[in-house]
Amino acid sequence: MTVETQNNNELDQMRLIVDAVIGATDSAHAGRSSSRTEILIHSIGVFSRQGLESTTVQHLLDEARVSRRTFYKYFKNKYDVLESLYKIFIENMVLLFRTEAERAITVRDIISGTFKTYFDYHLSLGTMIRLMAEEARRTESVLSPHRDVAFSSTAHILQAEMQRVSGKKHDILVFNTLIWTLESYSLNLLNHTDCSVETVDHYKHVMVGIAEAILIEGASSALLSA
């Protein structure tokens, strides 16, 4: 697969997510502007190619073929566009986590399903998810509060579903730690590896081993919630 083909596939995946999430929102809120949707969808390619710092509002206007007046009707600046995109992607990711965890029967099901969902989601979106993840890790970023909410929601989902299948309630910090580690693994893959199937499978295998050692193989009482 060429780099161009991979980039096109990533953009297609992101557009599908945006279309699906916005479509569901629009059906509940009649009259939502298609211009806002077009700006969001077309901005994905711009941010992916240009990077956040190099992207200008004019780039977004040109790509979406809207006027400056139309743009400012819906967004304050480029960061506002990125924030809207980020909220869509993380809300969709949390939904995937919840769906996977709720259908699990064993602890191993939850662990393997969580890591598969995370790695598959991030790697299918590539450049754009890396840009947003790196930006969200900056405490002063507008994305940071949404990252905190998403991570907290995911941790509580995992805690509840793990208790359902195992009867043990682990300290919420255990799941936060696993999520933070997953994020670092994902960024390392996207920044420093070839992201081949073999490399990704190796990362998954190691993460599953770490999680199983913590959650299955005789976790100490320090890891359990009082």
C-alpha cells in the first residue's frame, strides 16, 4: 500500500465517522447547517496535510468552499473546528469501548476487546488522530478537558464491566493507568514505527500481557477499591 493510498484510506475512515455522528445529531436537531458539516469534513484533510500550526482559516475556507462569513457563523477559529472534530472522534471511541465491554463474558474478553478497539481505531485514522492526541495532551489546549472526560468515562466503563464479569471492583486508577499507557503506545506506534501488522500485533500482545498480569494473575489488594 502506498503512502498516498494509506492517507486516502485514513481520510475516508474519518469522514465516515464524522458523517455518522453528525448525521445522528442532525436527525435529532432539524435544521443543522450542512455548511458546518462540510467545514468539519473538509478540514480533516487540511489538518492532516498541513499540521495544526501551519493550518490557517483560509486553508479551511478554500477546502470547504465556503465564505469567511459562513465560517465564522459556526466557528471562532481553527481550534474551534479541531475541538469539534476531536469531540466527535472521542465520543465515538467511548461508544465503541462501551459496546465491546458490555458484550464481554470474561475479564480476558474485556482486555482483548479494549486493546483491539483502541489500536484499530487509532491506526485506521493515522495522521489526524496523532495530531489530535498530541494536542490534547497539552494542558493548555482546548482539547485537554475533553480528553480528561473521555478517559474518565472509559475508565468507569471498564471498572463497572470488569466488576460485572469478575466480582472484583478494582481501583479506578488501575484503569486510568492502562488508558494512559495505551495512549502512549498508540503515539509511539504512529510516530516511531512502521505500523506494520507484525509491529501492531506485538504492541497488543505486550499490553494484553501487562493488563492480564494486573487484573487476572493475583492482583494485590492495593489494586482493589475499598
